[in-house]
Amino acid sequence: MILEVAILNIIPGREDEFLKAFSQAKEIISKMAGYISHQLKRCIENISQFILLVEWEKLTDHTEGFRGSKEYQEWKRLLHHFYDTFPTVEHYAEVK
């Protein structure tokens, strides 16, 4: 399992619009091959910052499968215009 971690800085004042759009976007990602689960969390100290945690079966399910799909184009259309700066996205593997 791979954990995708994305720090999302939303344009101040557009947080509610982002959350509404994310409620649509989560339906897209949850149907992708290799998707396991996701969580969206809001920062307490900075209400314009969110963290998105997505579990994938393998790295390429995200980097090639999702990002290379037509569904990703819809994800981008729904969400990318809310970002104050483009998100930092990193992937983590469990330490054994």
C-alpha cells in the first residue's frame, strides 16, 4: 500500500466552494483502479489549508493510472482553480 499525501492551500475565502467541489471529485477518485481509501482533513490553525491522504494499492495506480486518465481531467476541472499554490504531493510506503 502507498499513501499519497497532498498539502492543499486553498485561496482564502473559497474554502466552502472547494469543499463542495471536493464532494463531487471524491466520487471520481474512489472509482479508480488501485484506489483503497481517502481522507480530507482541515488544518485547525490555518482554515485555508487541507491535507488529502489517499491510499493506493501501488504507486503507479496514482502516478500513471489516475493522473493519466480522462477522469483526472475532470478532477482538475473541479479542483485545481481553488489552489493558492499548486499542491505538494508525495508518496509514502510503510516502514517494516
